[in-house]
Amino acid sequence: MRKDKLLFLLTFFVIFLSLVSCDKNRVFETNIEMPSYEWNKDSVLLFHVDIVDTISSHNIYLNVRNTSQYAYQNLFVFLQTTSPTGLSLRDTLECYLADDRGKWLGSGWGDIYDNRFIYKRNIRFPVSGNYTFKVIQGMRSNQLKYITDVGIRIEKSENQ
């Protein structure tokens, strides 16, 4: 009996490791949890990314997790990128979290929904070094309720 349990745990561990290690294109991914599921208008989310590869093309995504109690269909964010040389670029993104009928988009489990929005596709970083991504919510609410996590993901593009 004990041998069967050990074999089961070993099999589970091997399967778990193989699933976790399948994300070979990911260069960076970090998500920041919002305290009490509220994103304050003055709250600036900072992501520091050390970029080494200036030859490969990359995709940059904005990750957003919300609950089904989120009051809006969309989410506006201001995203500022600063390169190691100090050059900055500021963009406004509109992210649709629900369709016109109110059905939540993205993948969900329970009342939590995950979305990944493309920010930049097939870009090459011009210089290596530390890039800073600053994300600020651009909605009219001072306390944007039921946004649970926001993050940045950078991955190598499949189209090299």
C-alpha cells in the first residue's frame, strides 16, 4: 500500500513539473495582487524587466484578472514603458473584459476571470538592460473594485 502511494506522488510530481516547464517562450511574467480587490486611481504598478536578447522578436501582454462583480464591460489603462536609455513611450489600452451581452471573456473558474491582452506584437528591444513598465488604471472611479490582479508578460514571439 505504501509503495502505491509513493508511486502516485512521484507520478503526480513528474506531471506537475512537465506542465510547469512547458512555457519555454516566457521571458518575464509577474502579476501584482490588488489589496482588497480594489485598484486605486493613484496606485502605480511598476514592473522592472532585465532584457538581454535584442535580436529575437517579443510579444508584450497585459494580464488582468477580475471577478464577476466588476461593474464595467471594459478597463482603460495607461501603460508607460521606459528603456534603459531613459526613452519613454506612453500608451492607452482599452481592455474588454465582457462582451456586449455581459458575458465575461477570458478563462474563468468560479467567479474569477483571467485575460491576456496583447500590448506590443513582434517587437525587438533596441538595447539590453532594465526596462520599466508602469501601469495605471484609467477609469473614472477612484477605487476600481473587483480587479484582483494586473501583470505584465513578455515572451519570445513564434514569428522569428
